Amino acid sequence: MLYLHSRSPPIIHKDLKGPNVLVADGWHVKVADFNLSKTLEENLAGQAGPGGTASGSGDDTTSQPVASNPRWLAPELILGGRATTASDVYAFGCVLYEMLTWQLPWQGESQYPNVGQVLAGKRPPVPPAAQLPSPAAGAWTGLPAYLALMEACWAQEPGQRPRFTDIVPSLWWVSVWQLSGHHCLASPAALRPSSQVILVG
């Protein structure tokens, strides 16, 4: 996702979710299903007015269509807004939830009644550490930082969500430093968007 959003113009996936994330040999993760993806350049061209000038705002957005399954949809998309890099980040927060709980967002509920809860600022409930599927979750010191990142990704306001230039080093910090016994100092406030570009190979 960092690669897609770092292109010029950025590419919005628009349908990021667990079922579209494939794991290959060697635990190499592949993002799949780009049927809805669109570049910002295409979006602006599609919004050109009668005089040939794009009528879009020029921000990291793209027009409809977007995925219709509301389990992974950001609040602004539920309200009919345009897909953005921030709505991809919201969906990634839902993927983090899937990896943590081994459940779909709002699993056990009809996918449509949860729409009102999302618009009200509610998110899928996170079980206590002792009830998470991984037997080591309760002893994982990186869990608070992981939860902070997840919650930052699915912030209600798009502008409050981090960019993937912030998310990648945060995940690196949680996975590498925490597994080596260090303590992570990440917090939702530290994960807000910044202009600094950090690429972790």
C-alpha cells in the first residue's frame, strides 16, 4: 500500500480487506483485486469541466465506484464520499483487526446494521488479550502499540488517520523492536499524518 500511495499520481486501491491480501511462500504478502483501483490522474481527467479543466480539488481522492461491502468502508464512503488514500488507511485498520482477532469486522452481525455504528464513531469490539486467538497475545508487550496504530488508522476523521509513510515504520517498530523485548512508545498522537517520508525496506 505504501508503494501504491507513493506513485505519481497515487493509486487508490478502494477495496482493501483481508480476503484481498494473499500470503505467498516465505510469508510474502501480496495485495490483490485491483478491479476498483484508480489513479488520481484518471480521476481528475474524469472530472474535467466543459473547458477541459479538472474540477476536482487535487487532493488524494478518486471518484466512485467504491466497494459496496460496508465491513471495511470508511465513514465518509458510507455517506457517499469519494475514495481517498485516507479511506484506504481506514480499510487497513480493519485488516489489522482481522489479523489480531482472526475475525471479519463486525463478524456475527449482518453487514448492514453496523453502518449506523460506524457513522456514530463505533468500531468492532476488540476482545481482551486473554481471549485473542494467539496463545502468546496476552504476553505480547507490543499489543498496546498495535492497538494504537489500528485505532489511528480507523479514526473517524480522514485527516486524523496516518499515512502509510507513518504506518510502515510503526509496524516495523512494533514487530521488530517489540519481539526483541524493547518497549514501543507509539501512541495515536504520534501516528498522525506528517510530511516526512520514511521508507523501510
